[in-house]
Amino acid sequence: MPPYSKKIENSPGEVKRTEIEVEGDYLTNLTITFPHGCCGLMDVAILYGDEQIFPQNKGEYYSGDGETIKWEGLYRLPEKPCTFVIYTYNQDDTYNHMVFVRMVTKYEYELLEFRIAKALRVQQGGLLTFLSKLFGR
């Protein structure tokens, strides 16, 4: 699947609600990029319905300055299409700030290769452990 992207800019003191609709079975990658100059004053939280997904602890936000927060995993999308809500809050009283949110999703069939590779690694690891015990190394 192609990545989905939102560039969100908030005015000073502004709280904004932005929706992003994605397709697929799983969210596999999320990045939140805070450009230099945000000074930790731009907050971001991502929700599905009433459930806060990123960061997972409810009521908390990501913030940063010249950095990218990255998440990789498998979050099963509860519906198709799936709409996430991105809440942003610019705590600055003088300057606009922006943030870039990118999401990558995959369908179940796209994960087959990943699951086969993981199973082979597990089996290979078990084989190597067995051989090292067998040959005393």
C-alpha cells in the first residue's frame, strides 16, 4: 500500500482535529515529524473513535523539535476504510507550527511474506540452538 500523509499546521494556541482515512487490514508504520523550531510546543495524539492509539497512554501527546517519532508494528484496522483522528495543539502564543504524520498500511496478503520469513527465522534459530548443543558450542 502507498503511505498516507497529512501536513498539519496550527496557528498560535490552536487546537485542531484532522481526519485521515486509510485502507488496508493493518497499520504497519507510523511516523510523526516535528520540524526544527517547534521547540516541543506542538502536541500530537492519534485516536480511533474514543480510543487513543498513539501515544497509548490516554491524555498524553507526542511533541518534539527537529525529530521524527517512528512506530513499526501490526495494528489491526477495525474497519475499511478506517478513519483516524489526529489532534494537534500548538502551545506557542506567537508562532505557527506544523507537523507531518505518515501512515503505511498493508493488506493481509501483503503480510504473508513477512510471516513466512519470521517462521523460518524461528525455525532456523531453533536448529542453530540444537546444533550448538549437539556439538558443544
